[in-house]
Amino acid sequence: MAIPTEPIGSIPRPPALVEALAVLDGSDPALEPLYDEAVRDTIEQFEATGSPVITDGEQRKYHNFWTYSVQGLPNTAPDGFKIPFAAGHVRRMLRLTGGPFCYQHRADTYLDQAQRLAQVPVKQAVISPSALSLMYPPEELPGYPREQFIDDLLREHETEVRACLQKGAHKVQIDFTEGRLAVKIDPSGQLLNSFVDLNNLALSRFSAEDRKRIGVHTCPGGDRDSTHSADIDYAELLPSLFALNVGNFYIALAGETDRTRVLEIIRDHIGPEHRVFVGVVSPIDPRVETPEEVRDRVIEAARYIPLDQLGTCDDCGFSPFCDDISTSRDTAFAKIRARVQGTALAAELLGGR
Amino acid sequence: MASDDQEDQQLRAVTLQNAQSVLLARRRVEEDLRKQSEWLRITLASIGDAVISTDIEGRVTFMNKVAEDLTGWPMPEALGRALPEVFHIINEQTRRRVQDPAQHALKDGSIVGLANHTILMSRDGTERPIDDSAAPIRDVGGAVSGAVLVFRDVMEQRRVELEHRQAEARYRSLVDATAQIVWTTDPHGQVVEDCPSWRAFTGQTYEQWKGWGWTNAVHPDDREHTAQVWGRSVASKSICQLVYRLRRHDGEYRWSVVRVVPVMDVQGDIREWVGMITDITERKQAGDALEESEAKFKLLFECSPLPKWALEVKTLRFVDVNEAAIQLYGYTREEFLQLTVLDVRTAEVGEALTALLDRSARHLPGVDACQHRKKGGELIDVEVHLSEITLSQERVWLASIIDVTARKMTEAALEDTARRRNEFLAMLAHELRNPLAPIRNAGHVLRLAPDNREVVQSTAEMVERQIGHLVRLVDDLLDVTRIDRGKIELRQERIELAPVVTHVVAAAQALIQCMEHDVTVTLPPQPVYLYADPIRLAQIIGNLLNNACKFTDKGGTISVTVGVEGGDSCRPEAVVRIRDNGVGIPADQLRRIFEMFTQVDTSLERSRDGLGIGLALAKNLVEMHGGTLEAHSEGVGLGSEFVLRLPIPVDAPMPLPPVPSSTVSPPISRTILVVDDNRDSAMSLATLLSVKGHQTHTAFNGNQAVEAVGTLNPDVVLLDIGMPTMNGYEACRRIREAPGGKNMLLIAVTGWGQEDDRDKSSEAGFDFHLVKPVDLDALIRMLDSR
């Protein structure tokens, strides 16, 4: 029995593109040839790994997985809230300065190019509504009430996801990295529940059939080989996570110190309609896992998760921020290759059982 | 870290505030869901079918009102109960309980329809036939979570189906009983069932007629068209109606009308076609005859030279008109069809139209003598002959119009002419008596005072004057007839105008003096030459002058002016103006003044002499000369002016050589035989000639004349023409043939003065032709010519 395996999303950009992005705005037309080459090379190398499902490596997402859709909006300011990483650096989000809210870029446009180049199914990652909801400042914006912002945000998110589904994305993965961060900021769980509520509002706009192709990804963050919330216990996150009305969950597991405990939590909360893709390679670990290591991690997960509900993935994107060069492209693809091969080994073993 | 804490607090604040908004949004979504749920509940409650839903265990979770009514279970009581408890059904035939379809749906996860003949037993034991079906309810994961059962009471449907079957049975009975051919086909138009009436009519066997075999009984010329029309009807599922010739069993083709209608089943699909054939041969033949008759009528109608209309009986609106009517009235056919007869007929003339139509409707002669108005407004007199006929199965008035306008005008003119002729005859009698009276008185005077020379002299002058008047009357009458017959010939010659005028004025002196008029004559300084008949010219001017004298009260002023004017064509004209200050002419009579037998205001001027022909005669004579004659007057009592214009010829003939003045020679005594059956006439003429110194003899008929010539051998014979026993012509010929007759001077003296008469005289051998009463001077000139 084949065990599905999927990437999370980002692949480090080629150095030439990274250098250009350091001096040019992400939407500068001069970058187009570099973007095109980066996508083409990424897909080529991705397919070379044998991964049955690929992404475009988020080569065109500027500046990162979180703000790509709103980058360049005139009604934003760069002084949004900060995300502190364990390594000591801080990433700063955009702040909304006035209404109305709408996306500047939609991920389905990235999907278009990738599908033209790819030979295998392509999945597409999008940012969650809960992540973007943090753009609205604490004080009410004159003439643009918060309720209107939430409505606009839900509409824009629905439009993006529906476009990806209609264009044939293998899966649409909603990045929900702020979930674990929310528990860190608010141990009472109120923040997390409000995020889940907001995301479920968005998901309620899709049919059950659509939701089978929609998933949610959670991880402790990954930037420059560092996390923002790895210290938060999954036990505080996962019960709420499984309340999200989606068919697929992409849960970082390889980097966890107590994987068994996490798997037990998953086992206790997984629903019959769910498929859980557990992370079997860790992007923030500079060492490339061997297929055998991956195989063993899959077999370990299979003890807690029914095989027909089990899948594998990377723990996180390899370069969620475009200027993150802590991991090389070769390492990323090597890790992916290990995931694919290790999952296949596990499937072979489990299927023969 | 303090900074990080602030960040976290801010983030928490943002998130919690967002959560409030999310909560509101979620409530809106929940409200929408609630509304959808309510809408679903209302929908289910509103539909005509009964609906029951169950959970996965088959327990009732919902019932709509219809389901409550049919099962007899109120929803509150039914909720949570096992479906079979609420929905109790049995087989109609076996009366045994059957499993409801919801159980199948729950078990198999498929949509299930129930077998027929199912009876629903309601809670109170009422039995109802039902149709039902069930479907599984699936959750978001696709798993079966319940079932929905839909069913309906089909009792009414069963009743309709029963009625339908009964109606069909009745229809079958009618088919069997009808005399017409009634047949059926399957939904595709194929004959699949026997039809005894078809077989009886056509003689075809069922084997021959089934399928499309029936077309073989249709006339070959109609077959293709019939098949096409029938095929189209089947394809379009619409009624088929056509006429064709159908071969009867005896081989004769009969005209038949066929009507085929689709018969629908309960579901609205075509179950079969039913056709009905009716033999219309006799009807069609009658129709053809009628059609032919109407075609002939139409041809006659259209080609008639008489204008004809067809009018709608009730509205009198034109429904058709022929070309002659269009030509007469000036309306186009389309314009006519927008009008009624009342738009054409004037109301002023003729009897009431309603009475006329009423009489015509009772087939009594209906002739409408009235006036119609043409499109341009012109009125015409018409006779409209009306009759009511049937045309194209509609009753219409047929009107034939005779335009009698010209006839009416002719009749009016004839009436006017007759009236004027009668007036003329009365006037003639009056005019003749006027001179006769003084002549008779003269006879008495002469008898009583024969020796009173002065009395005799004045009486003779009076008699001459009256006779001259009589002669003028007769001459005018004769000229009128000549002009009417075109028999007047002008003896035109180059003459000078002034002497003619002078002579005419001198000739009229007696009348002028009698009327005591002051007449002035103005002549041009230079002679004006004309190419004219001097006698006729004198007659014209004399008539005009005579008229002026008569119609001017005693002591009036009359001017006669002769001149030359430029003329219309810039050629010089001789102009004679005779102006008086007499009674004048009313403006409305100026135009008619030159008409024959016309006198101005006869009632007032009865006392004036004249026959009313003088001016007409003058105008005709003037026009024969190429001239014009006009009358002018300022009105009654303001006098008149008559203007005579005659062309002056540019290249007038050379003047005749001057007539040598005749030398006066002593009178010669001749032997003259006067012949007239009117003894007084013969005797008076003979006496007159005797007075002039001649030897005269008389004879009173032709024989006597011939005889007297033989004995007397006269120099001259004056012969009347119209005599008994031998007329003047014959006598003349005999005299000429007698010895010495050739050299005798033979003069015809007759009342006949026409050219023909003169020609006949000449042919008979007369030398001259004199018209009675004899102009003595003329006679003497003739005697002197020998």
C-alpha cells in the first residue's frame, strides 16, 4: 500500500535570485527572468527527487509565506507585529493602515506557471486567514470597521483557495504556523480558538468534497534554522487543530523531541475523515536524513495512525522567507529525496505486513 | 523582554478583538444556516408530497404536514419512533405488511422506489393507495446518516385513470357505432390496429391497410402530399388535417376530409393517434360549382363597363369595387375599402337610404336616384340599382351605378330650348300681327278715301314700312335656318366700310325719327377697306342699330363710331361701336345675349319689337367674317355698347374698277305675264307693273301660264313656284321649250328663298329668283337687264 507523501512548500531560492531580491523590490519586472529560471529549475530538481507531488518551491512568493498576498498594498505599513525566533532574530509583519482590504497577489497565479512546467501533480500552499487577520491594528481604522475587514479577508481567502482548486491543485495547504505561536502568546488558548473559529468560517464556504483537497499545516516556525514556538507543547495545540474542518493535516514531527507523545495526541484526536501527514524530515536540521531514518519514523507513526489515514511530509518549508539561505537547495532536495524514498520503504514494509 | 511582552499584549489585543468580529461573522453564518433550515422546513411543508426523515437507526426525525395527515401521526408524537410504526404499509392484493423503502435506503445506501399496489394504513385505519420512494441522507463524509421518505396519496390519480379508461371505452364504442371512418395509429403514426369501417369503405384488407399500406388507397396524385403532411404532424405532435381523394371499394375516388388528433396519456405523452375521415364529395362538387359561379360573377363584376360596388349589408362598407367605379369616382381600390356608401352619397338628393334599402331587402326594385360626390368633390347625378346577393357565403349589396349627369344636363338644355322656342313662337305671332294690323287698316282707309291723295300717299308709305318690317322678320328667320344648316355663303369682296354704315343709318331713318333718337355717326378720315359681303355687313350693322333704337327709350342718344384699332394680333381691325343710353343689360345676361331666341328681360321688354334672333344672327355673320362681336353694359338703365371688330386684310384684293355711272334711259314698256295661284298676289303685282308702264297679264296656275305664253308671247314671265296642277319649275321648262321661250325673261317669284331653291330655279330655266314679297327695285333692275 502506497503511503502518500507531499512537500510543505518552499525551497531555498537560487543565489542569483536571492542577491537580486536584496536590491530590488519583489515585483520589479527585472526579476522576471530570474523568477522563471528559479521555478523551472526547482520543478526539474523536485521531480528528480521522485516526489509524487511537488510545489514550485514558492520561488515567486515575496517576501515570505505569510505576507506574499499583501506585499505592495498601498494601504499597509511595515511596522506590523513582530515574530521573534529562537535564534534571536525577528520577522516583522505588515500593518493595515486603511480599508478596503484585498489581496495584491494570489497563489493560484504561481500554480499556473508550475503546472505548465510540471509532469506530476502540484500542490499549492496559501496563508491562513487567521495569520492575515493580525494585520488589522488594535485601534479601529476610521471608516473601515473590523467586521468589514473580516468579511473582506474571508472573501479574499475563499477566492484564492477556490481558484487553486478549480485550476487543479493536488492539494491546497493552508499555512497555520501561527497556531502554535498563539498558544505561546496566550496559554489560555483563547487566541488559538479564535484562530480556529476564523479559519473554520472560511472553510465553511467549501463543500465536503472540496475540503477533502484542503489541508492545514502547523509547525513551530522555521527560519534560518530556528523556530518561534518549538517550546509549546503540541498537547495544547492539536486538539484545537483537529477542530478545523479540513480533510488533511500536515504536522511537523521530525523536529519534535518526544514524537511518541505527539503521535499519541494525534491518535486520540484524529477523526475518521482525516488524513495526517507527519513530518519525517526536518528543514532546520542541517543534516540530511537517510531514507532508513525516514522509514523508521513512518513505521513509528503507523503505530498510532491508521495506515489509510497516514501520510508523510517535510516538517516545514525549507525557506519560508525568501532571503533565508541557511539551507542550500541541494540539501533541501536531498532531504526531500530521503522523505520520498523512506516513505516508500516504509510502505513496502507496512504493506507486506 | 519588556518590549516582547508589549508586542505579545498587543497581539493578544488584536486577536481578541478579531475574535469578536469572527463571532459576529459566525453568527451571521449561523443565521444564514438557520434561515436555510427554515426555508427547507417551509419547503418541505409546502410541497404536495409527504416527507418523513429518519436517523441512521430508522427513527423518525422529521415529518411534514402532508405526512402527518396521511399517516395520522402528529410529528411531536412520531419523533423518535421507528418508521414502520408510523409508516405502516401493506400490499394491496396480499394485505401483508411490506418493508418500507427507507429501510432499504438505510441498508443499501441507494435510492429506492416502492412497488405498486401499496396501501398506507393510517393511524385511524384509513387505507390509501400511495406511491413512494426513499433516499439515504449522507453526512459530510459521505456516510449514510439517515433516510428521507417521500410518498403521495394516489387515490385521485387512480380515479383519473379509471375515468380515463372509461372514457376510452366510450370512445371505442362510438368508433364502432359511427358512420364515418375512424381509425387509430400507434404514437409513431403506424397503423397497428384493424379498422372495420376503413376496410368496408376502401375494400382493403387489414393486411393491405396496416403500417403505411393505407396510402395505397389514396389517389396517386395526392399520395405524396398526404404522406408529407401526415409525417410532419407526427413529428411535431400536432393535429393533422387535409383533404385527399380516397379510393372506394368500387374504384371511385371520393373526396375525403381527414382529421387526425393525438391522444395523450396521463403523463402527457402521445398514446395513439385517432383519425376520422368524412366523405365530402357531394359537398365539394357543390362548392366547386359555387366557386365557379362566383368566379364568373367576379369576372362580370370586374369587367363590367358600369361602375359596380359590393357593400357589406350591415355597415354599407365597400367590400369590393370594379375598375369602372375606380375610374368614375377617382378613389383607389384601397381607399374605397376604407369608406362606406355614406361617404359618397349626398343626403340632399334622393329618397332616404334606409327606406330604399328596406325596399331592396324585400326584393322590390331598388333604384337610388341621387347625387354622389367624387373624390375631388365633384357632384354627379347617378342611378344606383341595388340588389342583395350572397357572395363568398356573405350577404352583400350589389350596386350598379349609372352616371346620368350628362343625360340630366341634356334634358335640362332641351327643356330650356323648348321653353325658348315656345317663347319665340309666341313672340313671332306677336311680331307678325303688329305689321298686319296697320296694313289691314290701310286697306280700309284706301277704300274709304281713294281720292284723297295725301291720305293715299301716307297710307302707302305706312304699308311699305310695315311690309319692310315683315320682310325683315322673314329674312331673319330664313337666315337663322341657313346658319343652322351651314347654308349661308358670303359673297365677299373688297368694300369700303363707311358707305355701308352711312347706308344703314339712312335706311333706319324712319325708325330713328319715329323714336326721336339723336343718332350721331363718326367716320374715320381715311377710308377703311374690308374684304366682306356688303349685304351681310349691312345686315349686321343694321341689326345692331335697330337693336339700339328699340331698346332705347324715345329721345335717346345713339352713337355709331367707325375706326381702326390695333387688334389682338397687332393686325389692324376695323371697329364699329354702336352705343346707346338705353335700358342696358343686366350683368348676368351679358353672356347669353347672343343666344338664339334671347331677349333681355322679356317680362319688362315685351313691348319691344323683335324675335330675339337678331343678335344671334349678327354674331354668327360676324364670326363668318373672322371678326368678333361683343356686348358691354354697366347694368340696367345704364345703356349698352356693341363692338364689332372685323379684320383688315393686309393684302386685300385690288379695288374693283369704279362702276361707271349708269345713264338714265327712258323706261321701256314690256309685255309681262304674272303667274300666281294667289290671285291677290298676282293681281297686285300686275297692277304695280302696270303703274310702271308695262302691259301686264295674269294667269293662276302652270297650265294657264303655258297656254298664255303661247298666245301672248310675253317679254317677261313672273312665275310662282308652288302652284296646283303644274308647279313653276315645270311651267318654266314648258315655256322654254315653246317657240320663243328661250329668249323670254323668266323670273321665279316665290316664298322659297333658300340656296337650294335658287339652284332648282336655275336648273329649271329661270333667269332670276325673287323672294316674296318682291323688292320692286330689284325687279325693275332685272327687267332693265334686258
